[in-house]
Amino acid sequence: MSVRTFLSLALAVFSIAWGGAQVVAQSTGSEPAAEPTSQVVLTSDLKFQPLNPARGDASPQAGVLWGDIKKNTPSGVLLKFADGFSSPPHIHNITYRAVVISGNLHNDDPNAARTWMGPGSFWTQPAGESHITAAKKGGGAVAFLEILEGPYLVQPSAQAFDNGELPVNIEARNVVWLNASDITWVNTGGQSAAADGPEMAFLWGSPQDGKNNGTFLKLSAGFSGELRGNGAWLRAVLIQGKISHRLSGASEVKKLAPGSYFGSKGNAGHAISCEAGDECIVYLHAKGRYSLVAS
């Protein structure tokens, strides 16, 4: 069993200011201005097909949020696992990252004891490392999976190789959340940090200009604000809660359930509101830094 590493925080300058209430992780950006491009994909609109066609119905079922996992392009998919699913030992030709949305999942070396990860847990699977993936019975396990390059292939463990990466398993209870009261490099504008303000958790990559990174963003029930990228693609997948989403400048409001996706490139903004009843957790993939300004 290989050692699974835990989350290391990448410190970046962002600010949380209340009254004008904003969480900012802004960048001047070096990319040329582009016409806004936006996407919204609801969970209810997804069409699912076997992730591993060779296993048919026994395979996890994949619904594409963006990209095409059969091609060499960044992609994101929603995965549904059969009750009690367990894969044979295998490898992948590329590294992927995943977040548990519902149920309980295990992803580790073939001989490792089952360690179940619940909703809000995050893991990475390096290319070439032999592993299994399993779903706990009775859980209705669903996960979000992201790759930065493709195609996504399932290959036998006999072809295993070491690409130099270490896997990461972070159970939801071990996620480290940061807010203005946690860190001295947050500028609160001379005001106290609100107890129910947005929180961030750094998962992978670097939040520096031009660098890809992944973060969680936690919003309290009832929070409303506008989320913007810095010109490059900003991709957001709802992990927990329910969000009302409206593209800035548009009139149509869409109700997002867990597993839904919205993204944009250019100067597009996203007006989002976490509906009452439960806090919302969003997985964000950005290039450089993004901004969230509370309404």
C-alpha cells in the first residue's frame, strides 16, 4: 500500500471584505481579452454511458459536463456507480482528480483496506499507478471526475508505471477551510470577519497568475454574490447544496442541483445564490485567481 499524502495549502493573496462583502482572489492576467463564452449544464440534462465500455452496465456510468474524455482535451464528467461496485486492479494513462458528491467511495492500492470517503471528499489518481475503485453498498455513490488531458483509458495493472506523482486522499472531514479569522494575509478592511462568510480550501495547483489550480468554495445558506474568472476558463461544479444561477446581464435563472456545472471564459460573470436549507460547496478550476463579490 502506497502512502497517500494529505492536503498541503498553497498560500495566495486574496481578500475577504465585509460590508462591501467580497472574497477576492484577483489577477491582472496576461491573456488577451476574449469575447465571453459561457456554459451551464444541469445534472438533469446529462446523458450517461459506460465509462469503460468493455464492462458495459457493470462500469461506472459517465455523463459529460464539458470536453470529451475520448480525446486529448480537458474534460469533466459526472460518474454514477452501481451499488457495491468494485473495479478490478487497473491503471490509467493519465492523471485524474475526483470529488465525491454522494454515497461513499474507496480509491486506493489493490491491497489497501477499505477507507470510505463521503460527500465533499477529494482524491487524485496518478497516471500509471495500480489501484481499485469501490462504492459502498446502499450509498448511491456519485462523483465528479476531471482530467486535464486525454484520452482517458483503462489499462491492465501489468502496464503500471511510476510517473513521479503521489496520490492524495482527503476525506471531507479533513478538508482545511480558510477564512479571514484563520489567516493573517487576508485583508478585512478593518472589519471583523463575518461568521457565515465564504470559505476556501486549496486542493491542487498554484493560485499564481497563469497557473491552473483547484479549490473548494463554501457558501452559507442564503449567500448571494457574483463569481468571475480572470479571462481564462473558470469551471465550477456544484458538490453540495442548491444554487440559483444567472449569467450576468441575462434574465434567465437556472436552479442547479449537485453535479451541475457552469463555466465561462472572458469577462462573463455568474450571479449565484445558495438557497436556504443547506450550505453550498462548489469545486472551482481556475487559471490564476478568481473573484467572488457578495451582493
